[in-house]
Amino acid sequence: MKRDVDQKLLEWKDKINKKCLLIDGARQVGKTYSIRKFGKESYRDFVEINLIDDTDAQTLFQTAKSSQDILMYLSIIAGKSLTKNNTLIFFDEVQVCPNLITLVKFLVEDGQYDYILSGSLLGIELISTASIPVGYMEIIQMYPMTFKEFAIANGVSQQIFDYLKQCFIEYTPVNEAIHSRLIDLFHLYIIVGGMPAAVAQYIHTNDLTKVIQEQQNIIQLYKLDISKYDPKNKLYITDIYDRIPSELAEQNKRFEVNSIKYGLKFDRVKNGFLWLTNAGVAHSVFCANEPTFPLMLSKSRNLLKLFLSDIGLLTSCYANNIQLKLLRKDVDINYGGIYENAVAQEMITNGLNLYYYKNNRIGEIDLLCEIDGEVVPIEVKSGKSYKKHSALNHLLNTYHYSKAYTLSNYNLSVEDNKIYQKKELNEGNKTKTD
């Protein structure tokens, strides 16, 4: 399956003074597959060392004191002479050998080979790493497959997305046949999500039961990570993670700490929210107390929405055959939290920092982001009344914005400075802001 990271890897390889590359991201997002494919296709020699599976290598590298030690161990493990300037060394599950990260500086200075590091929970492990080699390491954050990646895996051509981008730039409606096809595919994406194993299961079998089982397996792996890497706080972290689907189903989608335990204070469990975010399995979107640029200056300390990092994992947590109802476009379901999670996931994956806004006089705005130095309000609508948004109207009458977006199932249109567009046009938004 084609991933956006493939092009980033090629661009990294072509750099003259390249650094070591660290690929970070949650478990099961496809890091190892993409790196392995890149290494085998782009280098004469490719050495992959999994520091969990290869216990002998783990022992060797845990005791390495210098880059010379590492190079000597590499020659032993490879079992052959490696080609200078045309060899990629891939250390996977590097979190079990944090000293490797510290020694990266000397490996880069040596310059014989190219290095990629990856692993699970690196966002957690890097916090405790004694010395991160600033200036010698480039970091790429990898996420579950975007809607565009999912669509291309299901046969949609790049030309279609080029066309969508042009429609966005010109603010013209999308051809109705294309619009209808992509909306159906978007609903399928909400069910299958972007975890490569779940996507592959759907493509190979078209069996949503097997897809859901794959998703539940991934959720269990995440919970195992919680119990393994943070045994002291695992109960609170698990409780927070388990509560995300039900909190998003509420009219007020803000995460209520009291839902875990009555009277519980945010400060008591804030490390649990940080753990889930740093591990890459959830996205925290904090409230901005003022909807003005820069949003970070008014970021709330303890008011936030919490989204799962993959929309398919979220949908798999709901009962009552919600997948079938999504495919049938049943109107008796509150899709708000599901759609909002999908939009937040897509925008965060595309590098946007998100906030939300709530004011007793104005109401609540689903999402706020900054594009080209301006704040852009975003409303996410799941029903037919997508042009009814009193909070957005109040906000636009109070503050001056050049544009605001309402994302829905309906085709693109513009009224005053409000842009109504279907959700898959987020790709156009990304391209314009890059």
C-alpha cells in the first residue's frame, strides 16, 4: 500500500548531509513495513535489526560504549562486508536500547552508512533518554493511513485528488458522481480506519467482521503497552482510554474527568492524558479561552477533548451494528463524535495544531486551527441541517475571520465567508497550507 511517508524517505536519502532518521508513531501504523520496503528498494545493502526479537543483538547494543563498538557489532550481525555510502541500517524497537539514540551523533559523524531508528512508544521513551543528539537526528511522525491513502489503496487515482484540490482552490462544487463515490468511500473509511492491518484485511476479504477483529486485537495491544510501560498509573490510563468512545458520544464532547471517578481532579490524572498522547494512541485537543491568534497563548490547562488516533478503532468500540448503520446512512445515530474524530485525525496528521472554543455567550466551536497566521473556525456537521450553526454565526459576528469551514456530507459551496465542503476536501486544505 502506498504511503505518504514513502516520498519523505526518498527525499531524506537524497540529502547531502543527512542526519539519522527516527520514525515515530503508535504501534501498528506501518512504520516497519514502510522502512523495510524503502531499504530493500533503495540501497545495495539493507540490515534490519529488531532489538526485541534478536536478544543477542539487544545484549550487544545495550553494552555499546562508542560508535566503534556499534560498527563492530554490525559487521558481526550482517555477516558480510557492507557497502559504504550505499547501506541502510535499520534499528527497530529501539526503545529497548536508549543508549543507541545517544550514540547516533557519532554514527552520523562517521558517515559510512545511513541509519533509521524506529520503535513503539518512542514519545514516552525519548522523555527519559539521557542525551538526545540534537542536530544529528531528524524525526518523522507517522500516523494511521489518511483518507487519501485509504482511497488510493481502494482504487481511487491521484488524478481524482488533483481534481479535488483544484475544486478547493477555486471553490467550485465537485462532480456529483465523484462526490457520491467519495462520500461512500469516506463512510467505509470511518468503519475500516487507517490501521494498515485492518485496511489490508478489508481489501483482501471485504469482510468487516474480520476487520473489526483486527481492530480489537490492536486495541488489546495498546492496553498491554499501558500495563507494561506504566504499571504505576495503568488503571487511570486504561480508564481514560476506555472512556473516549462514550465521552465523544455525549453532546458535550469535552472529556469529563468525573466520568472516571466522582470528585477526581484533573491534576491527579493529567499524566494519563499525556501518556496516551505521547504514545500516539490518542489526540488531545485543548480549549482555547480566546479564539484569536496565537491560540497557544490562551490554551486551557485542563479542558480538552480526547480523540482516538484512528477512526476505525473508535468505530469498532461502539455496539449495535453501527458499521452497518453507517453504510446504510441511517439517520437515527448521533454521528457527531465519530465525524469530529475523523476530521481531527485528518488535520492533525496533516500537521495542524487543533483547539476548540466554548463561551457561554457564543456557544461551542468544534475546532480551531491556524492557517497562514490566521485563526480558522471549523464546524463538523453530520446531518442535513449543516447550514444551521448559531455558535459559528455568533463567533463570526464577534470576531473578524477571513473564512470559516463547515464540513459535512454535502457538496462544496460558499456563503459570505463560510465555506461549506465535504470532508474529503481536507486534502485540498492541507496542500494549500503547506
